[in-house]
Amino acid sequence: MPEILLALGLMVGALGLGHALTSGPRLPHTGTVPVAHTERSSAPAAAQEKPVPASPNQVPQRVRLPPLGVDAPIRPVLPGPDRQLGVPESPGVVGWWSAGVAPGSRHGTVVLAGHVDSRRDGPGALFRVADLEPGDPVTVTTAQAALRYRIEAVRSYPKESLPEDVFDRTGRPRLVLITCGGTFDDSTRQYDHNIVAYAVPA
């Protein structure tokens, strides 16, 4: 079972701007974390395995969310020793769990995650993910193709209760978008929920 999160379903009214960056989603405590083409990898040496993508042409480059006016770059990312996904520092860049499923795969979940906002940059690419509705289009582009999805559902989960099947690599093909949501805790510098948007091939 993989180890990464993608939560969508944000309570924008509870968010507010100007916060410091919070950590990425925490992965389940099952399985290993293979290393792939990564922007930043601090995974333990024991987890340095071969990347899952069959071809560099499958590596996602951009994600477009037309209803939100979003067209954002994607960078491969991995979890660190604390099992939290090392999402890109800039909230305008979305991270792709590169040890998981690549876009276009016939099975499993493509996981994309990013910061909701930051003190320096303000709202991120996924800031309004909770506003997505069933049927809304999502496009993920690779060097080879533009892969189209449609939103199926948006959910909000307490961070400690993110479903493990969000990182499923064997089930039906789908895409998840994950960011932070809920209430921001000034003492921990963390939001208390993950927002996850689920999408299926269009």
C-alpha cells in the first residue's frame, strides 16, 4: 500500500491568508516509499527503490482546473523520514507523488498535492479546490499527452483520518488533488484538515 495523501474539500471561509507554510499530508504506515525523479528527497536509504513510472513521458508537467482559473506547474515529490509528503515550497507549484501512479496508468490513483497558501505568496494553486463540483474538468499534461478527468467528489478529512486508499496503486484509475483545509492552529502552524478532490478519467 502506498504512502501519500491528497485531500480536497477545503473550508475556505475558515482559512485566511498570511500563514506560514504547513507540512504536507502524512502517509500511511504501510509499505515502502520508492524513490523516483524527485525535486527534493529525504527518504531513508532503505526506501531508495526504482521509480514506478514506465516512461519519462508519463511524468506530469502541468495541471489545469478551468473552473478555478488554475494552470499550475507540477514537480515530482516524495515523503521524508517523518512520512510527510515534501510538497513544493511555493504554493503555486503542485507536487506529484512520484513513487505512486503516473498519469495515464490503467490502474491506481495519481496523487497531486500542494500548499493551500503561504505568508509570502498568498493563495496557492489549490486554494479553491473545495469549490470544485462534480463534473468539473481537470487536465493533467505530460510530455506526451493531455489527460482529461472530471471531478467526482470533494471531501474534507481530519489530518489523522486521511483514508489510506487515497494512495491506492491497484484500483480503478483516478486522480486526487490534496491540500490543507479546516481551521488554522497558530500554535502548531498547521491546518487541522486535508481537502481531497477525487476525479476520474473523462
